[in-house]
Amino acid sequence: MGADPRKREVMATSKLAGKLTAKKRNSLKASTFGLPGQRKYPIPDTKHAVLAKSYAKKELAKGNLTEAQYNAIVTKANRKLA
């Protein structure tokens, strides 16, 4: 059986996303992150916005994010994708 199409999309997107080195990540403004207070879920470009939404959905399902945190990440990512 083939891989789940959603998983393939995320894998393809992650291969296309530019590498975000520690130096680049540290230089980003806090407002660039889906959770700025924690500097988690960086959204500097559209590819990272797609990844942030995908990872946030997984973390919400695992119980590692609250609904409010998930909504904040998705809102920020959607603004970047618009």
C-alpha cells in the first residue's frame, strides 16, 4: 500500500522548505512564530506556514496543544498563506 496522501504532501513540502538554521531561527522576530511567547512554530514563509499547520494539528491530536494555541498557529499560518 502507498503512503497516506496527506503524509506525502507534508513530506514533499518539508523537502521544499528552506532549511531554517539555528542562526536564521534565532534572528527571526518573535511575531514570526505561531506561538511567539514560546518561539515555537516558525512561519517565515509559505512553506513553513503549511508545515506549522500540519504539525500543530498533530500536536493538538496528541494533547500537546490547547485549542487556543492551535487556533493561534492556524490563524497566523493562514495570514501568511493568503
